[in-house]
Amino acid sequence: MMGSAERSDDELLAATARDAEAFGIFYRRHGEAVFRYMLFRTRSADDAAELAAEVFAAALESSGRFRRMDTPARAWLFGIANHKLADSRRRGRIADQARLRLGVERLGLHDAALERAEELADLALSGEGISSLVADLPDGERDAVLARVVGEQSYAEVAVRLGISQPAARQRVRRGLARLAFWAREDKA
């Protein structure tokens, strides 16, 4: 039988309802990446920690509804992250309904975590964090992922920016995110 740590993200999400550790493994695989993304977007360690907690609480709540189809679990997770970030900006505050429903405490950053967050913020502010993550993507995919995920542009805006059709923009983003997810799994192996 395959150990929990060797299961794919899809398998972990499917097992979450009957195996609490499965979601813990999923969190450990992607927690820092979500935090780094939120830190890059908010430039605040406290806001990034709160948003990351809400993202994973929402992911836990909806893990039973996840279906792979064309979207890898990591891309699904970052979709949740984008929605939580957009909601927080629209409302002017970070919503914490999922976290409260699950009884998850607000994340408090201790000195070591704050130090690590500052390191990550320095990387994010210098552009090295995101740039290093997408550096090996083909040019079209890299540009589409950066425009969509980092630049928060709509697919229509990405298409205009890259001079391609909207379906092609969607496909480039999807392929780029899938490639990043695959590479992340390869790095863990």
C-alpha cells in the first residue's frame, strides 16, 4: 500500500473526508507556496498568514467536491487563493468565515516565522521569488501565467496583451500551471 506522503494531491484531497492526515500532507506540500504568493501580493506577513489560513480552511471545506478534470489540485488551490485575495480587496478586510466554521485559530507568527516571512518578502519584492518559479516555463506560458496569476488580468486582457485568442490564453495559463505543479511533484520525489 502506498504511504500517505507518496499519494498524489488528487488522492490526498479525495481521502481527506476519511483521513485527516491526508489534508495535513496536502497543506505541508503547498502551505509555503500559498503563503509566499499571498506575501508577494499583499506585502504583509500578517495579511499573508491570515489569507493563507483562510485559503486552506476553504480548501478543506471543499476538498470533497474537488474533481481533477483539467485542473491540477495545486491550480485549484491557487484558484481559491485568488478568490480569497480578490474578496479581501473588494471588502477591504480578510474574510475568515471558513476558518471560523472549522474552529481554526488565526495564525500567529512567532519570531522565527516572522524572520522567514521577511526573507520571503525580500525575495518577492525583488521579483526573484516569482521569476525563479516560472523561469523555466516556455515564454508564452510564462508570460500568460505571470499576467493572469501575478498581474490578476482577465483572460481577455491576457489575450490582448499576448496577441492571441482568449481560448489560447486560457490554454497557456492552464499548461503553465500544470507544468509548475508537475515540477513541484518532481522536486518532492
